[in-house]
Amino acid sequence: MKLAEVKELIPDYGRDIKLNLEAVLSAEGAQGLTPPQIWGVALASAYALKSQDLVRMALDAGADALNDDIRNASKGAATIMAMNNVYYRSQHLMGDAELKALPARLRMNIIGKPGIEKADFELMCFAISALAGCGQCLTAHLQELRKAGISNEGIQASLKIASVLNATEQALQIREL
């Protein structure tokens, strides 16, 4: 699905989202990120949102920037963060020191060996954690992004991509209601 086709599907009440969608997926609108990072974050966010339309759009519009490794890593990020965001968000929300002290013993090998540049994978995980509202994961991935030298503009851009894709999916879902 083309970016223009997705924009066409968004009714007038989502006019701002139409404008933002194209902007955040451009080099000018995602300062601090490379095209593979932009489209990797977009694809991982689309997978996390479980949106077939947005996955198809990211694969089509980002085809020149997405290789097999990035496509696989974006699926891996969406999958591992589906587990981590629930587990760590719950730990944080409960605030129970005894439960928090127990070892998680959950496999997370992909975070250490994602098959792409670690910083690129961290950007994906950071965006997905924003979608899930997991403060603990956001903080952990933010620290890793800073260690990797990702600029504040790049970090903000990944948040903007996730935010606008979330709003796009919302507009697509409610257009028929």
C-alpha cells in the first residue's frame, strides 16, 4: 500500500495526521535518523500496532531503505517488546519491591544480537515502548540510545514516528464507526 493511499483513507477529522504522516517519514521530519532507521522504526511500530495497512505502507514506501535484516529485526523488536512491555510495565505499576527483586528469567537474546546495528534496534524498541506506555522500558532504551550516540533529535523523531503511526491507525480504525 502506498503512503498516498493510506493518507487518502484518513477522513477530514484526521487532516493533521495526514500532514504529519508524510512529514515524520521524511529526512527533514525525522532529523537525526537515517532512512533505514526511519523505516525500521516505522515498520516495527506498524507491527506493534498490528496494522496490516501500515505494515504494507512501510514495506512499500520504505522499500529502498529496508533490507531483509531490518525487516526481520523489526518483527523481532515488536515481538520481544510485546513481552517486555507487559512484564516491566506491570512490575513498575505494582510497585512491589519483593516481586521486583525476583529475577525475570525471560529470554531476551535478540536485544543483545538483533542482526542489525544495536542502536537501530534500540530505536525500534524505544518507539514500541512508547506505544505500550512502558516507562521502565522507555528509560532503559533511552539510556542505550544515548550511549550509542543517537542525538536528541533522532530520539524525538522515533517517538514522533510511533505517535503519528498510532494516530494513523486510530483514524483508519474509527473511520467506519
